[in-house]
Amino acid sequence: MRINCQCTTEGVTFRATPEPGDPIPVQGVTLGRQEAFVRCPNGDGFGSPHPDLLALAALLVFRPWIGKTVDFPDLALSTEFIEAVKQGQRLTARGDVRAGSSPPRRKPDNGRPGLAFSGGVDSVAALEVLPAETALFFMSRVAPTEEFSAWVFSKDGPHRALDALRAEGRTVYSIETDLEFVRSPPGVPLDWSNGVPMVLMADRESLDAVTWGLILESAYRIGRADFQDWGERPGFTRWALLFASVGLDMFHPVAGLSEIITSKLVMSSPHGTMAQSCVRGPGGAECGECPKCFRKMLLSSALGDRGFDFSTMARFWRSKRVLRTVTVYPIKHQNVLAYSLLRHDFEDAGLLAIQRMILASHPSFDLYQRHYAPALELVPEKYRTGVAERIGAYAAPMSAREEIELRAWSMPNIDDDADILALHQDCVRILRRSHEASLAQAQAGA
Ligand SMILES: [Zn+2]
């Protein structure tokens, strides 16, 4: 693939030209638009970002569709970056051959971390445990043309949060980009793609580290697959190498924290009211009907916030999206769901069936109230003590026995386990019935 980068005071445009050998995408995700624009805040340019930063940002947008080589004809890349791309991504990168190579980007003196801020619970939790000087970058999705406008959600919720943080004296940016339309159907091409604004601002804001609100369940695959050490997973190692080559330490301050702790932390933090995990409701509010709202509302009720009204479960069961989420095995974040259900009394047949099924594979979920301290080893030394102290104010570390229990987390293969399979089939039957019953109820009421 060839990628052209054009910088103006308005922003940066990346244009991709696929070449023979670039992969045919899988799983129904294809390269949609071949161009992405990132608008600079205030229209005064990103400064002159180091060429390696521009190339890294382009890789965060187009990597899934690049075969074995990538050409950046406009960028004088450093040999260090080219080597990191080779090691980390198994890609041959070429820069502007006539311009020669640039010296690598070094960490700035007195640098600070950046956070890819979404406004959700996990990123507000990350904000609480990072130092106060952390700069926040919200990726604001804009449609490239009118035909994509239905894909743009309200940003009122996150923008209210950003305004409040700005008023506190925090460094915050909302940076518009249409990069998600490079993917068809639209969405972030990679887990780290919302870090593009942060990477482009790295020189202007003297960043020496980049962070995300990634939590235990995602980092260590808890609740969905067998435990795998985050520090050894390619999603981390292959990209951390690239970020390191441009003077940015990639780290995840809440990777040792389950969603149970991040929710608890945010509820008791001064920024608790600004965290919002869903923006599908009117005016960008939480919709109270989707799978995420279902899990988060049950959890915050289990943690002592607004009580969950089980008599209104029908509104969730009505939703096809909720039905799809709870009838697959494992259910996303099922450790969190089990923890929440065990802290309530209810008679809902669907929830009881879910609870029976989850408890059959894992009897205890108490350890998720404590943090997994080995995750801190991946936090750069400069920030480690501060992050550890701030986490310690909200959650105690797991005991050595609990750490072993966590590392032993595994998901039974449902086809090899007759008991779980039977419980799952039972669960699916009951949930389908709940779905149909609540649809009928809604129609009768309408
Ligand atoms: Zn929702």
C-alpha cells in the first residue's frame, strides 16, 4: 500500500492506494473510503509532527488492509521507526528515499502522558489514576459526506465532560476525524485507532506516553476466553514497540482493574457524573435499552448506586441486540454480570437462567473487587508509583492466591461440557421466550 500524507493548517489528510499483495479483508470488514482527514483544533496546524508520528498515525488507520509493504513517499522516516515497523508489524516500510532519513523522535524533557478519552466509565477511571497533567484527546467522529451522516452519534455527553474538565484547568481536546469511514461498515479499524489525534498532537503537547482506558476483562481476556498475560499479547507487544520507537510509552493504567472496580472508582470520584458508557439515547444520553446499559445498570445497582428495577426487565428483553448478546456463550464480561446478579434478589426467569449457567463454570467472583497488581509492571517507572497509589485509594490488591486464581481463569469449551451445554440451551430457550413475551406485551400496549 502507498499512503500519502498532506499536512496543512487545517489538518492532516491520509490517502491510501492499495497495491497488489494487499490483503483481501475478512469477516465482512472491507476498506471503504481510501482517505481520512483529521482536523486540527483551532485550525492552527498540528505543528510540524515528526514524520514517524505521521506514519504511525497512518498505520493506525490503514494497517488491516496493508499486505507486506507500505510506502510513505512524503515522509523522511527514521531508520529506527522502519526497524520497529519490521519487528512489530512484520512490514517493510519505505519513506521518501530522496529526502533520506530523519533522526528518531526522542522523548521530550518534562513530557507528560496523553489519554485517548472516550467519556465512558473506563476512560474516566483511567483519568482518575493518571497524573493531573495528563492531556486528554477525544476522537470526535464526523461524516466525510452527507450519505454517512446516520453513522454519527450525538457528542453532547462527552463534550459536557470535556467542558467540565477544561474548566478545572485540564488540557483537553476534541479532535474531529472521519477516519472510521475508512472501514466498511464504519468503526475504528483497530483498538488503538482512537489514539490518532493523540499521536498527531504528541509534539505539540510534549507527550512521552500514550494511554487508554483498557480494563482487566479486555487485557487478560477475563469473562470471554482463557487468561492470557497482557504483556505477552500481540495486541500490546506489536504496537508498544512502534510507539516506543517514536518516544511514546504505551501503557494502560487500569488494565489490572475489572469493570467492577472502574465503575466503583468512577461512582466515588468527583467526575462520577460525567462518565457515560452509552450515547444512543435522546440528546446523547444513555438509552437504557442496549446490552451495555443492561450490564452497566445492573452493576451500578450492585455497587449501591440507583437500585435496579427488575419489573422493567421487559424493555431489555424486547431488544434484539440484548437477546443476541445474552444468548451467545460466553456472554461478554460474564464475570461482571455474575458478580452483579449475585448481589440482587430477583425472580426474572431469564436472569435466573443466566445466573445458573455462569455459576456452573465459575463459582466465585469476589476477587474482581480487588486489583491485579502485576498489571502495574507494564506502567513506565516514571508513572508507576503515582498510578499505584491512586488505584490503592479505591481497591486493595488481590492476594497471591487470588492472583493464581485469576491466571487460572478459563472458559470451558461448551461442546465438550455436557452440563454447561445443557444449561446454555436451557438459557437460550428461556431468553427467547422472554423476548417474545415482552414484544407481545409491547404490541398489546401500543
Ligand atoms: Zn444504551
